[in-house]
Amino acid sequence: MDTNHPITEDDIANYLVNTPDFFERHAELLATVQLTSPYNGRSVSLQERQADMLRDKIKALELKTVDMIRYGHDNVAIADKLQRWARNIFLVRRPEDLPRSIASEIQTQFLVPQAAIKVWGVAEAYAHQPFAQGASGDVRVFAASLTLPYCGVNAGFEAANWLEDPSVAASVALIALRAGADPNAFGLLVLASPDPERFHNAMGTDFLERIGELAGAALSRLRG
């Protein structure tokens, strides 16, 4: 043995990793190796410790499976709500009724406490409607800058004033409205909740993007 360079634990580990037939030649060692159980602190054999590790892996996989099933059920429920919402939009006959219907159906189907819509660049026949008024130039510039829905705290957004009760809008989702592949925004959809975590900056926006795409397509009927 080289006393100047004693064998380390890493040396032993590397040797065992690189010598897979070691325990085949010394199978009796497997029965004598004793490890400490992380569950009760008692000494257990290598086989028992391996069994414990395998049980832990199986439990972790079971939990992941449960989560996947739950997420699947949640996604199906959301898809059903989205379909009902879209169906009710398709049934709206008069274009001028669309903004109110879109907002109210979002509140009903998705249990969103408050929702509001403003559109601009509408045809002259709809220019006098409340939904076509009140969107300032700043709001229009902000909507044009949104490539994805904004989700987060209500930092005093002007668009929040369109809500019935802006004072209880702790968190908001702001969704620009566009017609198909047209990059120009012609409206803004505001969703709000008194729960500061209902719309947060770490949440996924795929679902809100679909809402915006469908709402924009429907509201394009109002454009001049």
C-alpha cells in the first residue's frame, strides 16, 4: 500500500463501478454488508436497503401518475368550459352584443369575478357603443405591445378602470385582441379577481391565449 497516497472512498467507489463482476466473485459479501435504514435507524442488509429504495421510487412514480391523472381531468374540464363558452359566442346574432356576451360568459363559465372589453377601429354603426369608447391612446399602445397575455398584480392599469369595481381587482389578466394573423391589436380583454394569486406572473398563458384568439376572431365582426 502506498502510505503517501492512501485509498479513499472515491477510489473504492470507482473500483466497484468499473469492476461489475466484483460481487459475483465475492457474493458472500452481499449478505454481510449492513446499512442504516433511513426510516428507523436500525441496521439492515444491502438487499433490504435496495428494497426500501425501490419502494421509494415506486411511491414517487405513483404520486406522479396521480398528478398526471388529475391534470388530465383538469384539462378536460377546462376544454369543456372553453367549448361551452365558444358555442355561446357563436350563437350571438347581433355583433354589438358580442363584447357583453364574451365578458359575461367568461365570468360564468370560468368563475372569473370581473371581466371587461374595449375595442377600437370599429365600423361607424358601432362607434357609439360603450365598448367602443374609453380606450385611450396609451391603452392602445399597451395592447399592441402584448405578444402574450399579461398576468399579475393590478399595478394601477388604466384598463382596470373598465371593470365594474376596480377597487377589488387585486390581480388581472390583460389579453390583446387580434383578428387571426393580423398583428395589429384592435381591443383589450381584462379579467380580474380579488385573489392576488388568481392571475400571477408564473402561470401558464396557453389557455388565455386561446381565449384571446377566439374572442378576437368573434369581435372582428365589429371592425370597420
